[in-house]
Amino acid sequence: MDVAIESSRIHLNEQEDYLAVTVKLERGEYGALQLGDAQLRVTYLDSAAAPVVLNLTGTQRVGWRVGKLDWQMVVPNNPPVSLHAREKSEFAAALRVPREAACIIEVALLTYRRLDSLYRLGRKRWGQRRSSSVSLPLPDEAAKQRET
């Protein structure tokens, strides 16, 4: 599975920016992959502030009743989302970050493939996939152009 991170940043006010992150997944030629958990961690470079950890939006199942989606319903036991061969999926997160901070963006995914794990003694063998990126502060000129 290919993992790509795209981020964009815009000024919110004098102290903060909005940071939007999209994680793009692209499956290979064969088999389905089960996506158990998907999280994003943002660390501020040269800062004592604690890293922010967020769940990626769109990785949990939406409830349904009689063929209709129900966004208010929680799916029991939250079964993993299946990503099939040659499928492309995108998941996102957004947060406020300090305007002058360089941000380290890390993505961690827990996945398994049914045939690869062989269900040893009834247990799934989860694998971890990770990727990272950097979001630098916007220069003042770019901020002025985007605000106009």
C-alpha cells in the first residue's frame, strides 16, 4: 500500500494557522487490506508543547439502518474498513497550529490482510505502516497574497 501525506496551511489570526492534512492510500494489485486504526501526530519543532494526536476522519464505519446511512449511530464493535485491490482512499484531519511553528506530521496505520496473517491461533496479525511530512510556516508575503 502506498501512503502519501498532503498538507495545506492558511493564516487564521496573528497567532495561529489552520493546518489541513490529507492522507492518501493506494492499494496494490492483490487482496483486500483491513484498516483498523489510523492516527495523525503533529509535533511542533523547537517547542516544548506536547504533540497533538488526532484520529483521521473517515476511517470508522458510519451506522446504517435498512439501507440508509445514520451518522448518529455507532457501529457495534467498529469492524475494520476494507480497502480492496487497486482502491484509492483519502482520510483527513485539521487543527490549529502556532503561526510560526514548523510542524512534523506523522501518520500511523494499523492494518492486516486476512491471507497474510493466517489467523494464528485465532489472532489477527496487525502490521503498522507509517509515513511523515513537514509543514513549514507560511512566509508573510504568501500570507498577504492568500488573504486578498
